Amino acid sequence: MIFKTITSSVDETRKTLALFNKDWNTYKRNWQNANGVFGKIGSVFTPANAITKSDIEAIKAYNSQIDSCVTSQTAFNRTMLNASPAAQNLVASYNGGKVSAQGMATAQNAAKASTIGLTIAQTALNAAIGMGIGLLISLVVKGIDKLVHANEEAIEKAEELRRKYEEFKSTNESNISTLNGLKKEFEELSKGVSQYGDNVSLTTEQYERYKEIIQQIVGMSPSLAEGYSTENGYIADKNGLLERAIELQEQEYRNELRKITNLQNLKTSMSGYIAEYKDAFEGGWVTEDMSAASTVKATDFSNALYKAFNYSERYNNGYSSEDLAREILKSLGIDNIDKEMEKFFNENGYYQPNWFFDEYVDEIAKNIDAITNALSYENVGLEEDEFENRILTVKDCAQAYLDMKDSMSIANESIQRDLQYIAEYADGYSNLTTEQQKFVNEFLKGFNIDDIVSRDWFGNLTYDEDKMKSVKRQITDFVEALSQDETTKTALADLYAIPTDEQSIREFVEQFRNALEIIKAYCQENGIEIPIAITDSEQTINDLEAQYQRAVDFAKDKFDGYDPTAFFKEHSINTQEEIDTWQKIAQRARDAAEAEKEYIQGSTLNAPTTSFDISTYKDALSDIQSSLTTLRSALESFNSGTLDESAVLDLMQQFPELVPYIDLTAEGFGNLSEGLSVLIAQQPDSLIQNLQTLKDSLTTDAEREQVDLLIDSLQRLSSYGDSGIESYATSIGSTWDDTANVIEGVITQFENLAKVQETVADGLTISTNAAAELAKMYPEILDHAQVTANGQITLNEEVVNSILDGDKSIIEAQITKLEADKAGLIIKKDYAQAQLNIAKQVAEGEGKRYCPLPQ
């Protein structure tokens, strides 16, 4: 008997299919490794002890790993786990070494023999089709075809579900925005009609507008219509109509949230995201913990990296994988390489190259240019052309790996977005504070693809509905519990707060830690892991406190016991950036008083986001002007021979920096002339340095240009008197007005588009008056328009669509942004003008008479 019954084909242990004498794991492995429909079918008939073509590729990959100095166990895990037992036994027989050329030849001959044997088996199978097995094979082919296209179909279904929901959400938000925008107008018009819309006191035009609004509202929520009149259109009770319409839109949104988060739709969307995740590594093998470091692309990258360093050849000269790791760490800018390398040695003191690669693969890929730039073909011992080829290859492999990681990340982000829908639908979500909603969002980031998948019989990732139910329940319970917990509201507000101007660092840190303890206790009570973002925030706070203490200790050491704590609190030095600024000033200051003075003068530099305000530098500019006036007057007197010893002594007291240049007993008082010239040139230096630092922290090009102009003017000031300040005062020009005019024009353009959008919202047939109004803004709107039987105008859809670019909500959002930009520019313009006036006042001070003009 050729084909046994199902029962007799399975051995007593139910582990082996007797027909081909193979265990189920072998079928599974062969099926996974086979390519194409016929390859999958053929894998069923492959003899139990056969070495296949895919086995040969796996053995070659194993040899390549050994060449790259990967440990034999790691090499085996990365390449041979899905190979046949025959191939695995062959590799194991070499005791951790490479499979020899003879062994590879024997394996390849076995693979050919297997192919011949398979052909014979397929011939027998074809003969057996006439015995009634054809239908079975047909079903197998269909099943495999469905399996092949399963990922593609899952992704398409998920995208379709997502698209429909996002379209609904956009329409829903637009409807609510439109209804809110109609409130004032509708309330006014409603005063002139009866309860069900009969005209009482409106003009014809006003009544037409009232009916248009009713049609618009009922069009969004048809259930509000209470009748229809051929003359007046839909009839609706005007009392509370808008409020009911908005409420219905909100209910529709809740209903849509309920649908998108039911288990059936979650299965559709999550299966698509899982398929995207699997597509990211092209069906390759990924570890149980979803580590990308074990994928084919990571292995390809590792191999290419070793080749770029010419590791195999250099290994013969004593170069080790540890040396390679150190080279990489050095090119990455790691400070303490010895300390970092300690992590990659096992308990027996042996270096583990796979540990290093698994931890650093992302950093290496992201910084591959820096790493390869540190290499040269001479140093690695390659010909220049070969070196360039290997560099190009490793860069390509790095990019392929990063692309795979990005695709995996996108799939995970898609999952978290749908989990956000679950949270949003949960009871109590709308009652959460902004800080609580942020906490929910961070809580959701703790979920990942591995929380909703399991592995099927073949080891493939597959959607797990039980896990999804558990995740949904956790999120719902979490939101509902959080909404009823009042203690978390204040705690989270404190946790996410930034330090106020009144708080010292110690007060801010204490506030954070008290809040953190409350949140930790809450998480523990509810069986929740602390979100990683909060853990990161805790580390940031610890770093801030440590930096603060270092700044205090440094000041005490340098300034004879001076404690800056009171100064820090008085001047609100309580952020990382502010402490860094103080530290830089303290390091170059001669004493505590100088450090405090410089910090106060440059206090605008301490803020993370800084704006330029020349009034802040008024005193500094005045001091520079005064010093320059005195120094130039002294130089003028010296040159004219009228400078006496008494005046020189006054100069020495006022400018101690002159002392090294002066000899009262010498002719011309020594090098006084040189000293005066040097001091004149140096006067603006300190302020210029502060301005350069300020410029780096500014956020707009306009402000940076102002700083550049002032720096230029100060540099001129030291040489040419006050002409530098005058140059600054006249250089800003009318840029504010010009920019505001451009924005004004753009706002008008978008307002016009919004009017078109609103007019055609209920259809392309409009009144002649409305058409005439639109034609003023867009004459082309009447192109191809037609007059209807009742005298109205039907616009051409193609023409209207060509005018409109984007929906009304986008247009309104752009208008709002542009209006805000315009308002901000006008404020800056007025402020800049005030700054110029101050600059001119400083420039026109007493010293102006003494400043010689440039020759």
C-alpha cells in the first residue's frame, strides 16, 4: 500500500509521519525554509536525511560568521537553527570550526542527490493524482497561496480600516468646528423666525441665509430634521438645534471609537501591524525578545563591518575582535574605553564580541560615516579599490539595517496609536487633566508588539486575541481608576512642571520627588510598571541636583568659601542651562563679585529660548562709551602734548590695565600711547563675547541679524568712535513692515479660499448673488458654470476643485497661524524700534564730541 490512512501513518508516539519517516519539526523546518509554492509542496516530500539548497546557504553563512570571529555557538544560533538535522549534524561534527571545503562539496552533492530523489518522488506523486489525491494537492496549493499573500492582505485591510476612521475623524472635527463657528450668526437669525423656521422679521437675504444654515446642520445630522417643505427645505426645531447637532457629532465620534476598538476591528488592525513588522525583516528570524540584532540584516551588517576592517587578514597578525571594538568605541567618541569594555567580558574573563555588537549595533549603524572615516586602506591592509568597495557595502548594509529598524518602529507606533483609541474610549478619559492624559500616553508606550502576539506552530508571529483582550482590559481599568484618583492630579502636575522663577533647585527637586513617590505608590498599588519617560525624568532630576552641587562646591573652592545658594535663588538659577552658564562664568571670573555681575549682565543668556533686547545692554554700552571717551580724550591730549602727570595718575587709578605701559619718569610716560590704543581696542571685547554667546541661543534669523549688526557696530566703535552705533541704528531698515505685508496678503488669500469652501459646502448650485461674490475674488469660478431653470448657478466641479487646495479646516488652521505670526512680527517690529531709539540715545551721549572721524 503506497498511501496509508492518517491513523496508520503516524507512529505510536505521534511524533513521526510514517509515510516519509520524518518528525513534525522536520516538516515545519523544511516548510519554513522552502521558497515558492512548489518549493513548499516539495518540502513535504524531501527525505528525512537530505541536505537541501537552503542548508548549503545556511552552512556558508555559518562559515562566514566564524570568519568574522563570532563564537561558534552564536554563529550556530544565527545561521543553523532553521536548517535540517542533517545540516546541523554536519556543522556540529566540526567542533566549532568551519565546515571544510571537502565537507561543503559532500553536502552539495547530497543536495543534488536530494533534488534527484525529489524529482522521483514528484513523478510518483503525479502518478498518484489519478488515484484521487489531486483534490488534496489542489487544496494544499490554495492554502500555501493564501499563506504567501496573508501578510499583504492583512496590511491592506488594516490600512483600509485606518483610512476610513481617519476620514471620519477629520469630517467629524470639521463639522464640530463649523457648528461652533455658526453659533453667533444662527442665534441672531433665529430671533427673526418662529420655532419651526417661519419668517417673522428677517429680510429676504437673511431668511435665505437662515435656511442655508438649517440645511447645513441637518446635512450633518439628518436625524434633526422634523419635516420637509418644497419651499423651505428641511424643517427643524430651532431651539437648541446647534447644541443638539454638536452633541450628536460628539456621540458619533464616541460610536466610531467604540467600533474601531472592538475586538474584531482590533484583530484586523493589529494583524496588519504585525504583518508590517514581519515585512520589516523580510520574514527573517527574530528572537523571542524581538531583538533586531539577531535578524538577517543585522548579520549582514556585522559581516560587512568585519570585512571593512579587513578582520580576517589582520587576525593573522594578532588583531583581535576586542581591538576592533576598541577602534569603534574610539571613533564614536567614548571617553573611558577601558571602563566601557568591561561590560563585554564574561565571568571567566573572556571577551564576547556578540555582546558588544548586540548592544552597539544601532550606534554603529547610525554613525557608520564617522567609523569608516577613521579608517584608511593602508591601515587595514587593503588595496584602495577593494577598500572603497567594502566601505560602500558596509554603508549599504548599515542603511538597510536602519531602514528595517525604522519599519519595526513604525509598526510599533501604529499599535500604540490604536491603543490610544482604547484609552480615549474608556470611561473617565474626558475627565482626566492634561497631565493625567500625558501619563496615560506614557503608560501606553510600555506596550509593544510582543504584548499582542504569540508564535504559531511554524514559529511565525501571529495575532493573539487573548493577549489583546488582556491589554484592552489593562488600559480600560487604568484610565477608569486614574480618573477617580484625585491624589494623582496634583502629583502629576508637579511631576511634569518646570521650575518657577521663585523656586530654588532644592525646592524644585523636593517637589518632583514628592510627586514621584505618590506616582510610584499608585503604580505599585495598581500593578503598573513605571513608564520609561518618568524613569528618564528622575535621572534628569538627579543629574540636575548633582550639577547644582558641583557648581556650589566649585564656587566655594575658587572663591574662598563663597556659597552661591542665595544668589541662585534670588536670580532663579534652577535649570541645567542656567547652572551651565553660571559655571562657565565662574570658571573665568576673578572673584565671586565679578561672577555675579557678569551673570546679571548676561542674564538673558541663561534662558533656553532667548530673545534679543538691546535695553539689557544699555548700562554696558554706556560704560563702554564713557571709557572710550576718557581714553580717546587722554590720547588726544597726549598727542597734542597737553597731558600732564596728574592726568596720567588719574588714568592709572581709573584703568589699572594701563600701569604696565606707564613710566612716569620716562619721556612720553613710557609706552602710554601704546597702552591707550590697546585699551581703546579692548573696551567692547567682553560685551562682544557675550553677544556671540547670546546669538547661539536665539531662535529667529531677524534677532541674530540684529546681534550681528550690534557686534559690527561695537567693533567699529573701538576704531571710529560712535559711527558703529549709528550704522546699527540705520541698518535694520523696513524688514518688519515688508514681512508683515507679505503675511497680510497670504491671510487674505486663505480667507478667500475659505469663503469658496464655505459657499459650496452644501453643493455646487448656489444663488447668483453668491456666485457674483465669489467671482470678485476668483473670476475663473464662473468658467463652464451653468444657469439652472430657477435662475441659480451651478458651478463646474473641476474649476472649483482647482481653486480649492485642502479642506476648510486646513485653511482655517493656516489663517490662524499666519495671523499669529503677523501679530508676533508687529510686536517685534515695535520692540525693535524702541531698541533702536535706546541705541541712538547711547550713541548721542557726551563722548560723541571727542570721537575722531576715520581718515
